[in-house]
Amino acid sequence: MTNKLNEHLGVKKNPFSKFSAEEELEFHNEIFYEPTFYNTLLDDLQSGTSRFILGQRGHGKSSIIHKLKRDLEKEQVLTVIIDRFDNIGLNNNKIELLNLILRELVTKYVIFLDQNKTYLNKFNKEDKELLSLFIRLFFRTITKTDYENKYEIAKKVKSKNLIIRAINLMIKPANSVIDSAIMISSSLISESLNLNQEISSSSQKEYLSSLETINTNASKSELTLISDKRQLKELLNKFNNLVKKTYYKSSVILFDKVDEFQDLEQDINKIAHFTQDILTDTELLLQNDIAIAFSLWSEVKPILSKKVRFDKFKEIDISWKSKDMKPLMDKRVMYFTGNTKYFENLFENPSDMDQVVVISNKSPRDLISCMSDIYDYQSTNQESEYFESSNVSKGLIKFAKRYDYLSLYPSRTGKNKDVTSVINKILRIRKIEFNVYDVNQTFNQKTRATMNQIEQMLNYKLIETDDRLGNKGEKIYKVLDPKIKHLISRNETQIN
């Protein structure tokens, strides 16, 4: 049992079993390692200044996004994270994204009002009419379970709240499935906030497992608002003014995981095209007391910079240094050991820790992922109080061979799948530094074919041209990725 290994290592559970911020929300705040730029970024967003957050995959963009959300909410900033884009078109999508922003903001805010109805006293008649319009147009239909989980109010539910009324007054208790499947609609929310003088018949309906759109009874003239860019931006501004009349001081929208949207196929050109419509809207990004932070793969910037004003809105570059890796991991290990051990205390040999840090290439996610492989090998000997060198060695090879290189290296040649074959060619050369002659000899081919292969390697940034020249004045090429370099040093000639 791995529990025995945890006992000997001195950890309450495996510290390396989860690789994403979303999986670690329960203790994310305790293990978060604050980068030097974090407080500046937090202050900028709080003051209504939009920012771009750029970084390589696995460098902690999502972790920073979730930390920002928590800290902004402490400062009374209405904050939403937008990381799902399933129904957004790939082209000319500004209207769709503006609607998505308003849906997320309105849904969160009216649920806040439902839990804190005293703030409604701050609204005059015109404010309430405007709030009612926002609910009709933008309130996102959700389930009771989503209501409780997403908005973290399960323990705050009182006998007279929206959920209990929905169950007791509108739903027949014969079907046990209903408790979790009841749909919270815009009409039901309006009723809870007493925005309707009469309860409409539509609020009496049962909504089970289907997430179909509910008729919000918005008029035709009202519905035209959601298809006009100018009107949507004006509505966003009006909504923020309404929000500031109550508990909140401003609003922040945090965009994340755009490059993970499946329809974009990890293609940097498609990602850039998907985001440019909204990122080029300077007027939107400069709205008072509304800040937008866009988390993006740094590889996309060169393409976007042709149209997006990075100079005007400033990007925050998430680029860690090797010296950050140990203190970053110290926070994690301290949490899981009850403040009794540091990262280095887990290793039999200090040089093993150094190898793990090097191979992770300044990526927090890769560092944790590598440690997960080492942990798996160490579980075969659960009597040890540290990670033995032999198991570290096995873990390093497994990590480097099974690594998802497809997600790390963007499509530069138009065929992202080619990166695996290119890496295998580098491994077959068996040298961390090589020249054209070495490639010719390895593959028994002429220089012309070799130069095409080297061009591919350069395009993927797997190698670079050294400043030095060889003994005969020839160019020397150096392997860049430490994972590939490690495999070469261990005579591995193929990745999985």
C-alpha cells in the first residue's frame, strides 16, 4: 500500500498526484508560490487595468488565474473565470464572447443577490428594471448541484432560499432524481428577488436533466441588444455601474485555457485568429472599473502582436528561473509534511534533486509530473524514508520518454504530429552537439536531405545553432530540451 510509503516519507498523502490548479483548489492557497510580478498584476486588475498573461504551458498560468480570483474577491471585486468556449465560433466571435462575459458576470451577481437580498434596498426602480433586463437576457440556466458547487454556498442554504422553495413548492417529491436536476431559470431567480409582480407560469415548470435554453420572456427589441457589439459593451458598462451600487467595487474577467480549446487543435495560428477579434478592441479593454486578463500561450504572441496593442496593455511574462523551482516545491512539500520537511529532504542524494529540477526545464507542472513518476517507482520499496537514487533514475527516463511533446511544441510546419519523429531522429544521432556530417553518417544520406531535417529541428526549437564553429569551420547544432538531452545521455534512441 502506498500509505506505508507516505508514512515513511513523512507526507500525509502523495504530494505529486495532481498536476493542475483546478485539482488542487482545496489547498491551492497554501502551496501557491508567489512570482515577483504577482502583486503588481493584482493591483493593476483591481484598479481596472486590463493585462495579458503570457507563458509556456505548464508554467502556472491557471494557477495564477485562480489565485487572482480568490485575492480579487477578498477586495470586493466581482470576478469570473472564463475557460470554456464550446459554443463560441472560431471566426468573428466578439459578439459571442461579449455575451459569454455578460452571462458569467450576471449569473454570479444575481446569485450573490439571492444570498444577500438586503443589497436590493440600494436599488431604485430604474435599477431594478435594469437588473430584471440583465436577468432576462443573460442569466445562465444552471442546476441546483451547479448552483451549490460552483458558487460554494451549500452550507449557506436556508429554509426560505431559492433552492428549497424550488424543491418544496414547484417539484413533486416522487422522483428522487429531481433534487439534483432541478433547473434554476431566469424567471425563478427574478421571483426570488421579487423583481416580478406576479409569478409567471414558466417558473412553475419542471426541468430535469436537459440543459436546454429556457424562454426568458425577453421582448424582440430587448433581444436585439445581444447581437450588437456597441450595445453589448454599453450593457457591460451599465452592469458594472449597477454592481458598484452594492457590495462590489469593480469587475474583473479572467480568460484562461483558450489554447486548450479542442476546436483550435493546438494550432498557434488558429488560437491567434480565435482571440484577435476581442483583443484588438481597445475600447473594451479600457472600460472604467472593468479589467480583462487574458491568459495565453506565449507562442501566440508573435502572431497576435501584428494587430494587438501589447505595448498599450502590457503583458506579464510568466517565465520562471531554475532558482525558483526549489522554493516553489518547498511550499508544496511543507504543506504535505506538516511543515517538517523541505523538497531536498525527500532525496537520498542531493544531486538527484538537481537532476529533477534540470529536466523539468523551469516548468512547475513538469517538475510535479516528473516527481509523480519517481514516486511510482519508489512505491515498490515502501520502507525507504526518501526517494532512492535508482528510482529517481528510472523516473527521469520514464518522464522524458512518455512526455507529451505534442502539447509543448506548437505547430510550426503544419503537421504537429511530426514533432515525435523529429525528436526520434535527434535521439538516433546520439549527440547533444552535432554537425551535418554526424547526421549524414547516422542516416546514410546526402547533405541536402540532412539540411531539410535540421531545418525541421530548428523550426520546432528543438535545437539551435551554436556560436562556435567546428574544427573545419562547419556549423554546430546544440540540443535544447533537457529531457531530450537526458535521454541521449542514457543512450535512449526513441520516445513513446
